[in-house]
Amino acid sequence: MDTLTRIRAFIDVVEAEGFSAAARKTGRSKALLSKYVRELEDELGALLLNRTTRQFSMTEAGHTYYRTASDILKEIDNLADLVRESNQQLKGRLRISVPRTFVDADVGQSLIDFAKENPDLALEIAADDRFVDLIEEGFDVAVRVTKLEDSGMIARKISDFRVHICATKEFLDRYPTLEHPNDLANVPFIVDTNNRSQNSIRFFNPDSTTFNVAISGPIEVNSPHATLRAALSGLGVAVVPDFIGRKAIASGELLTLFNDYIPTDRGIYAVYPHRRYLPAKVRIFVDYLHNWFRKHS
């Protein structure tokens, strides 16, 4: 237990970037934290921190020790959470990376509903359309809308997902020769630059082979909401996520094209680092999202 106390003191000092800041954060005295770190260094026979009256920095050994020790402490804390889970409410902080598109759409309500049902758990939601490095940037879990690719992460599908290729009836009346996806190369297109292949669209043939169609047009924008508005204005054809374009399509404001050619290999996934003891807060969050989408299908 003394070793764990010393390790926690070392990690607290590193993450607070100083003994004084760590003392304020943890409620322990600066002298006590310094004593714990010094005892840990004596135990290891290695200097972990370079400290002067004005600044401190980690040594090379300190960097190595911090990376591994912080992972070990996370596993210990996660194991304790699992044991305590049935006897108490979720507490602490859950850091979530979510696409801005997801947060701004109706499905973003799922995060709000989860927060309402778990008032003792603080949610830190970072809306960003890039793929963050969960481990490097300290996130517990990410929601991703994508075609699942092999990675070192664990992923659980929480909902199906598809996109629609759509335009207004008035726009389509001006292009009566749109009979095959290849014809999209010859019409104005509203390009959502959030898509990985920004200037082409992948389609499936009935025999499961794939082909790409190059697209271009008057607007390129990194927002599916803006893409939807441009399509509704009759500026061109657009690729719109189902959970954003559903109402406009249901009302007839937008008509869909080439549904039989659109890939169905994408989904909404909860992604989290591989851990032996998954934190209870992550598991319960992922379960909640899965059930929320089933209820609001």
C-alpha cells in the first residue's frame, strides 16, 4: 500500500505539473508529496523528477515510469469500480469524444438523457469531427460514425447508419438523364469535406463489386447540416446522413437517388481502449447508448 501511495503522489505531481499545484488539488501538503516521491525514487534507485526552486521536469526514467504506472493505477481503479458498481451510483468524470455532426443532430439527445439519468457522473463531451487518439488525449470512450476498420481499439456497434444521396424535385427535373450513379459526375454536387473521400462517392454494384464516382460542385463545406440546407435550396445533389436528412426526406422536400447502390457497411460505434478491467462508467454508457438507439429507432 505504501508503494501505491507513492505512485499516486508521483502521478499527481506530474499531472498537476508541480508539487504546489498537486498539493492544492489533492489536499495533501507539498512536503508530504515531496517525501512520497523521494521515497519512490529511493525504492527504484532512479531519479524520476528534476526539480529546482523555479521549475521541474521528468527525467527519461520518469517518462517511462509515468506511462506504465498510470496505466496500472487505472486498472486498479477500474477493478475497484467493478466491485463497487452494484452498491453505489456512478461518480467521477467521463471524457467522451463525439463527432460534431452527432452532437448537433437529434441523436445528440442521447448524451443529454444519459447525463440526466446519472447526475453524479460529470460528462466532458468534446465535439470534434477528427478521429482523436483516445489514449494519447485521455478520452474514456468515443462515438464514431464510420465504416469500422481494424485498430487496437474495442468497438461496439450501437446503431445502424446509412447516408442518402438526395436533391429537390425541382433540381432533378433539370437533370432527367440521372439514371445511374455514374451520371452524378455530370451534375452540380454539394461536397461535404468531412467525408474521407471528399471528391468521390463509393457505390456497390448488385454483384457486390464497388466503384467510385468523382463529384464536384459549387460548394464544399465541412458540415452536413450546411450540406442539407444547400440541397434544400436546390444548389445540387448531396450526400446526407440519415439522422440529419430523415425529416426532409420523409416530408418530400428531398428525393433520394440510387438507394440500391449505397453501401450498408457503416454504423454508429462506441469505441474505447482495450482494457482488462473496463471502467464501469464506460460499460454503462455504452449499454445506455445501445438501448437508447433501439428505443428511438
